[in-house]
Amino acid sequence: MSNDKLAEESGRGPAGHKDLTQGPILRTLLTFSIPTLFSNVLQTFGGTINTIWVGQLLGDKALAATANANMVMFLVFSFVFGFGMAATVKVGQHFGARDFDAARRVFGAGTGFCALIALVGGWIGYFSGDALLRALSTPAAIHQPALEYLDIIFLTMPFGTVSMMVSMSLRGAGDAKTPLYAMILATLIGIALNPVLILGLGPVPELGIAGSALANAIASLCGLLAMVAWIYWRDIPIRLKGRELAYLFPSRDELAYVVGKGLPMGGQMAVTSVAGVIMMGLVNREGLMATAAYGALMQIWSYIQMPAFAISTAVSAMVAQNVGASRHDRVEPITMAGVYANILLTGLLSALLLLFDGPLLTLFLGHGSAAIPIAEHVQVICTWTYILVGITMVLTGTMRSYGAVMLPLLVMVISMYPARIGFYYLTYPWLGGEAVWWAFPAGSVISVILTWLAYTRGGWRTKAQAPRMPEAVPAE
């Protein structure tokens, strides 16, 4: 009898699988969240150090260029993210139902499909990067360095895409530690390589801003290779062996689920990304210093979002497994535990970053930069809204794990466009440039209100698409 079958009959998963359908909810949630939070800290810390390298070694213009390029990259990446998230939800449901072969089928389908999309999307992006930056109203002074940075990002997109897919699927299976180990390695490599490739130390040619993008791509590839090696060495459940490698070429049913659910999930990210691109263009209109300030703030805000992202990821994985195990009674307590944990942790972190924003901004912008007063002003207006963003993320994570993807997409469209961007255009005549900053809290308030209404009053719970528990196999 196979190891998977023995595990299914005994009610436990194979090595590397954590059962999230049992035990105290809050303790399980926090225990699962901590490795994900550390992964986010490391990823963001690595990005922060790399941004500091760019800002200190190449100046404000280079920092503004990376801010514009990263916004475009996030827009393209969001479409792939949706397919990966759809596969991850199904992986979690199958693990909850103890059907590990089905989980591997979905993982293979999602990985193969996302890799193909990344290859095609990367080449399309490489040839359209110039047009994208022009559509973003990128200032002429930073257009060329932003394009050089963006070209490398597009060409190396498959590395980050497959790495994301593997990490997400591992978390869906209840394994949050393996992605953490990979992130430690990738972060260290990225931090070490950035100055080497930017300045051309030793025998390495000087690549400038493109060197930063290349260093990050190499680090991502190393993390992915280490993660794959660990999966096979420890025989973690999502590994594909022998005939299972054919799962990378998805069947019609698996592809239909990944695409059918992934498009709306990716749509949520795309809606946010497009709105971010529009807001980036509006910020660019306020001048180079406003753009530089915004680029530094995006680094700080990425830290504020880390607890919410880790908690919402844990909530999504826990809910998916409980849906698969038909433990619907645990879903509401899991969700509320996530909401309360987010309010506490995100609120505390927001307060700390506001207290110490001066020294932090100096790291990114340099001492005496004219962008620092702008950034300090914007911090006061916008930072607290990430508590609301976190609540929205937790509630959306629960609905997503039930297969409910259209309601969150609709909420996102309304909060990003009529609420946020509409607020800007309506108030600009009397607020002037301040309208671009006040648009952020306007959108966040509308988003959390609509998401709460959708969560509490929607009929999405009755439409869950949970897999059946596999039938017991007689002992051999």
C-alpha cells in the first residue's frame, strides 16, 4: 500500500503536511502565520536593502525609476498570481479531504499553466515596456533607466512566477516553513549581489540599475531551486514523480478550474494594479520629488501590510482545508480570529512606523532630500488605512477559499475606481495635489465597508466547491 494511502486511512497527512482542521484555532492560526510573516519580513527587508542600494548608489532619479518599473511589473504579475491562488485553494481543499494525489494534480496543473503564462507574458512585456512606461507618464529623466530595469524583470519573470506557485501550494498543504527557508537564502543572495552588479565590483561589469533587477532575479532562481530540492529530498506531498510529471500538462477539468477561478482572482490583483498604475501617474504629475517620496513610502507600506498578508494567507489555508474536510463550523471563528489579530498587529506596526518615519525615510532618500517632508506628510494621511486593508484581505481570503471570487472582484472595482480615483478627480479642483493622497483612505474605507457587507450578507457559503473525502481503501 502507498504511503499516501496509509496516511489517508490513518487520518494524517504525509510528511510535510500540517492538518489545519484540528486543534485550537487562534494558536494554529498564529503558529501558521509566523513563518509566513518571517518570509514576508525577509522578502521586504531584501527589497528594502536593494532599494537603499539603488537610492544611495544611483540617486533619487534611479529610485523613482524603480518605483515606476515595479508598478508595471506588479500589474503583469497579478494576472499570474490569480491562477496560482486558484490552484492553491484547491490544493488546500484536497489536503483537507485527504486526497493527496488530487492535490498533486492541481499543483501540477497550476504550475505548468503559470509557467507558460509567465513565459509568454514576459516576452510580450519585454517588447511593450517602452509603451507601458509612456502610458504611465514616466518623467523623461527616468524613462531610460526604468526601461532597462523593466526589461530584466520581464525576461526573468518565470523564475519568480514558479517560485510563487510552489510557495503558495506548500502553504495550502499546511507547510509554511519550506518557503521561509527558501526566502532566507534568496534574501541573502539578493542583498549580496545588488552592489556587486550595480557597481561592477571585481570582474563583474557595471550594470547600474539593470544590475539590481538582475541580482533580484538570480536570487529568486536560487530560492526556487533550493525549494524544489528540499521538496524532493523530504518527499513533501506536492512533489511530482514519474507519471505524475504529466500533471504539469493540465487536463480539461483542472485547467477549467484554474482559469475559471483564477481569472477573477487575478482580476482583483489586476484591478488593484491598474489603479496603482493610474495613481502612480497622478503622483508623477506632482513632480519628481513627489514620485521619489512615494517610492520610499511604498517600501515602508509594504512592511505595514506584512502582518495582514501573513494572517490572511493563514486564514485562507485553514479555511480551504476545513472546507475540504466539511468542517464549516470552524470557518467563522477562524475568520474572526484573523480579523482581530490583524487589527492588533497592523495597528501596532503602523504606530511604530509613524513614530520613526524620519530615520526610515532618510535611509531611502538620503539626508536632506526635499522628498522627506512630502513623505512625512503623506504618512500621516495614509498609513492608518492599512488596518482597514488588512480586514478586507482576511475577509476576502475566507470567501476565496469557498470559491467565491466574483463578489470580491466587484468590491475591488468599486473601491479602486469610483471611490479612490473618482475621489481624486472630484476633489482635485479644491484640494489640488492633496487629492492624490486623500484618495487612498477614501478607497480603503469604501473597500472594507463593502467587503464586510458581502461577507455577512452574501450567499457565497452555499456555493462552496469542496472535494469529497476519498473512500477508505481496504487493507492489503
